Amino acid sequence: MKYDRALLISIDSLSRKYQYLFEDYFTIKYIKYQSTNTWTLPSHVAMLSGVMLPRLYYVMNQKDVKQFENFIQYLPTIATLLKRGGFKSRAITGGGFMSKYFGWGYDWESWQEAENTKSEWNGEKILPKKNEFLFLHTYYVHNWFNEKKKLREQLFKAKDNLEKGNKYDVRMLITEGKKAYIKRVKTIAKRLSWIKSISPRTLVILTSDHGELFSGPDSFHHGNFALTDSSIFEVPLLIRENTTNKTIEKNICYDFLLPQLICEKLDIPFESIPKMLIRRNRYIINQENLKEKMKMIFDSSIFNISNTVSQAAFYMLNIRGLKTTIRKIFFKI
Ligand SMILES: [Zn+2]
């Protein structure tokens, strides 16, 4: 085995524009890597489970969010795949949408999450142990508004006014917010310089779940409202390999291909998660609530191909025919 440990870092809301600040620590950079969602939860499902469910994750209010409470725990992640190769998986996350509340962690050896911003992992050196896959996630960049108390107050005031439908000039907030964001990106890039001295037995990957917009008079966010701006999907993908010191540029790759990519690098057999779910269907159909959750997958647009990204996903995950199979299993038609 080429590697006996692996580290995956997800810096929430980090645009590819700033990939250059981290490149020095890695040997491979992707110049066209893309996430497939605009907000934290679905992007990480794609990243960690290789499943993209855009419509399912289209969320406009708190009520919509509720449907995910018990969903993710029925979806195996890369931790399940790596177990087959003798790897234990450990996660340290910023909480929020990456907390156990949303079902994360059930197939992980350990899933720790920050209770507040002070207890969050923000770039400090933490290494995976032997035969361990370590996933580190932080909202440090995402929460740029925490840079200054005044900025945070301004943001909440703006949100409050906009939600009430009041006219509110956010130009100043956008300018100041962007400055704070870039400052935080630079800080975490510096903090991560320890990656350069990591043992060559460790595979290291750095990425993000979506970018952050600071463009236009009313755009200082990500999420569903950012769907029309393609730059929101442009995020970094950097890999530290032990085979070369030279930086290799690679072209296109999508977040839902990451579990496969990691398994291949670690010489661990890969099976696509949708296929795995089908293989386990006997178990699934015997349980009413699981059947209900699978119905959610069926209802999502993974089966309603509307763009080239999902076409590629469909093809590459080799799950053609899954729609028919699910219909047969759950709807008996
Ligand atoms: Zn996010």
C-alpha cells in the first residue's frame, strides 16, 4: 500500500480563486474542480458519499431542513468503504450542517464536532494515525463575519432588514465582508503550512464544499440564491502525493467523485454508494422508515437529468437503471 494514512481537509466556503495560497503544500492541483451544490449539507453528502441529490436539498426554510434529520444516517459514506481496507475513520467538524443532528457519523469510528466557534478546528496541526482516515472541516472562512464584532452586527442588521423586505444598502457590508473573508483565507493558508512536512505515507487532500459570493449589490452569500452564479461551484482540489514533487495540473473533477478517487489512491476497492444501497435492498425494504427515506432519494433529481454535470455523475457512477430498479423495489411498478 502506498499510503497508510489519509487526511481530507474541507475548508467550508473556500473559492478556487484562493487555491493558489495553498498550492505550495501539494503536488497535484485541479484547475477545474467543481462542487455540485451551493451549500454545506448536500455538498458534503456528494463529497463524502459520492451521491448528489440537488432537488432533494433545495431548501428555502427551516421546515425544509427538517427532512434531513434522519436522512444521512441511512446513507453510507467513505468511512464504510475505507473500513474494508482496514482504515478507521475519524472526523472533526465545525458542527452545524456537519453535526450528528443531520445523521453524520454513524459509520465513523469517531465524529467530533465543535460546540462553539472557539472549540472549532481552525487549521491547527492534527495528523491521522496509522490506518486512519481523518476528515477535518472548518467554518473559519465561512464565518468571515466573526472577524469583527461590528461586522457581525452589521450582517445581522442587514439580514433582518432584507428579510422584512426593507430597502437596505449592503454595499459597505459586502466590501468589509470580502476583506474579512480574504484575511481569514490567508490566515488559514498560513496555519496549514505544516502540511509541507507531513510524512509521505500520508495522502493529503484539501477541498471545499462551495464558494462564497461577494458580487453585485445584494449578493454576499452562497446557498440556493446563488444557484445562477456558476462561480459558486468553483472550489479548490489539491492533493499531496508521495510519488513526485512536481505540481501536476489536472483538469475536470466533481465532488461526487472524491470517494472513488480516495479509494483508488489508497488501493481500497471502491463501490458506488447508490449501488451499495441497491445491493442491500433486501434489508432496506423490510423496514418501513428506511423505505420512506429511499423514497426521498427516488424523488430527488438524481433521476431527473437536466444538466451535463448530473449526466456525467450518472454515467461515471454507473447507476443507469437505478430509477427503474427503485421503482420495482418500492413502488412495484
Ligand atoms: Zn458550506
